[in-house]
Amino acid sequence: MSCPQALKLLPLLLSSVLALSACSKSSAPQAPAMGPLPVTVLEMQPRNVPYSVEIMAQTEGAKETEVRARVGGILMKQLYQEGQPVKSGQPLFQIDRDPYEIAYAEAKARADQTAREMARMKKLVDVQGVSRKEYDDAVSANDMAQAALRQAQLNLSWTLVTAPVDGITGRADKSVGNLITTGADSLLTTLSQNDPMWVRFSLAESEAAKLPSQRLTPDSITGVELILPDGSVYPAQGKLNFLASSIDPTLGTQQLRAEFPNKEGILLPGQFVRVRLLAGEREGVYLVPQKAVLQTERGNLVMTADAENKVAPRPIQTSDWYGSDWVVLGGLNPGDKVIIDNLMKLKPGAPVAPHAPGAAPGGPAGAPGGKPGAAPAQEAPAKTEAAPAKQG
């Protein structure tokens, strides 16, 4: 092809390239513009919250009684089911009775003999048939024989081991057929009285300083609550029944004990729980979920949605926890909207679409409707048909 002919075709080729480029651009779908980030907010209102201190604690039976053998012998029977409640006086174990029945029979025979001898001596001493000393010896011998009979009778009765108090039985420390001895190895089982239930704990001096009186006294405590291992609050309130009069110099703690009713048997001895001591009320404070409080080197802060629905960081003054919330003493005002989710995506000044918990995201805060976390519907981009290129 000659140069003049190529120059004549150049405008036609350029127009075709431009037409194809325009068609490809118009046929590509346009990305939707990003709107404000949906966030959940809580509207702050002041409220009254009890002064409280939470301490780790452990439960124990109000009475934990050891059941011990008072006589030795072969253990013949176990008369209770381990872990079940028993009543005071209920039989628990049977020790071999035979040796004690024989001993009782011998003691009774001696006691009967000395009683007859004493009666005979009394008749003789009245007529001066025997001396006063012989009569006195007979009286003493009878007294000792009667005491031995009483001891033999007790030993025989102690072969049946009974519950000394009402309670829940523990594991049996001895098995049927074992030789039971008195003394250090006489423990058979234990009984726990679980109603009421006691809870032991220690309060550090630094924790006591958080109370309004700066120290712990029986008059400063207005209530005692128990927090179970699953985080729920025990339905019945307790009361302090022991407060140590001194501070442990080694640990710097004060020993305490609380008492809780346990008729339903919800509490078991040995459980690790938390005790919440209540001491008056704080007025005009705010409760903010722990997940909404950001801890920085300069202090704690929260993210709020301002009047223009833009992110506004807010430094706050926190005290301690009340349940799962921070108690906020300063930095917030009534009506402030604290953001409680999507915190890692927030930037100061960025627009957000606040909504109350359970309300539709993207709508006004507090507007009900929709499922939490659902994104607003986007319009589908319009399809563009590509124009065919002109053929040269």
C-alpha cells in the first residue's frame, strides 16, 4: 500500500478505535458508591447505680461435720447412699456387734452380782454382822460394776453409727469389711449442711477504699449478692455473718463470710463464685458496655455519633464494673449516642448510619424494623448495550 493511501485510511481507523473504546466503557457495570457505615448506638441517660465491690469467693456448708467411729471392729454394713440427704439420728454404718454384746452380758452379770452383795451387806451391817468398812467396799464394788455396765451398754449402742446432724452425705472413707479403729483413723464420712450456705472471701484494703466510707463496717454494707459461675445473679440476697476485726498483715486482706438461703439446693460446697458487696448508691452515672470502651495510653474513650451522624471520639472517666458494664463518672451527657459495634472500622469524622439495638441499620437511631445487621438494598446497575463498530 502506498503512503498516500495509508494517510487516507488513518482517520477511518482512528474513528473505529474510539467507537470501540466508548462501547467497552459504557458496557462495564459501575461500582456502587459506599454509603455511611451502619452502627448500633446506645442513647445515654443518667441513672443511679449501687456502690459495689466484687470479690472471688468459695462456698462451704454452714456445718461440715465429720462422722467418726467411737468403737473399733469390722465394718459390717453401709446403710446410706453416698451424696444423699440424711436426717439427724439416721443410721449410716453398722460395726460388728458380737464382741460388744458379749462384753455387755459380762458387765451386766457382774453388776447384778455386786448389787446382790451390797444388799446382803446392808442387812448384816444393820445388825452389826459385818464391819462398816466391808459394807463400804461392797457399795464401791457395786458402783464400779454399774459404771462398767453403762460403758458396755454405750459401746454396744455405738456399733450403730448415726448422723449427728441433718445434711448431705459425702463419700464413705471406709468400705464394708474394713477394720475400723478409734483415733486418727476413725473417720467414716462427712456431712455438709447446705441450707443455709456459707461463702468465704477476703477483701483487700484497696477494694475497701472504693466504698463511700473508705472502710468496711457492718453498717456500711446495704446488701450482699452472689454471682454464679455462669454469670447469673443468685435469686436470693445474703447477709454478712462474720467480719474479721483485724487485717491479715501478710496479705493485707480482711476475712469475711456471708450467708445465703439454699432451700432449692442450687449451691454446692466448694463452688467458686463471686460476691458483690453493695454499699449505697452513685447518682447520675452512665453504664457503657465493656466492648464499647477503648483503652488507650491517654485513658479510656468511646466513639459517639454526633448531631451530623459523624464519628466523634469522647474521652471518659470510668470507675469500676457493674455487671458487664463500665460505670462512667464523667465525659458523657444525656442523649449522647455511644457506638457499640464496628469500632475497628471507625475513623473520627467519618459518616455513619446509627440505629438502636434491634432497629433497621441505615435508618434513624431508634427506628424499629428489619433484622439487625442487614445491609440496605442496592440498586442494580443499568445494562448498556455496546454499539457495533463501523466497518471500513
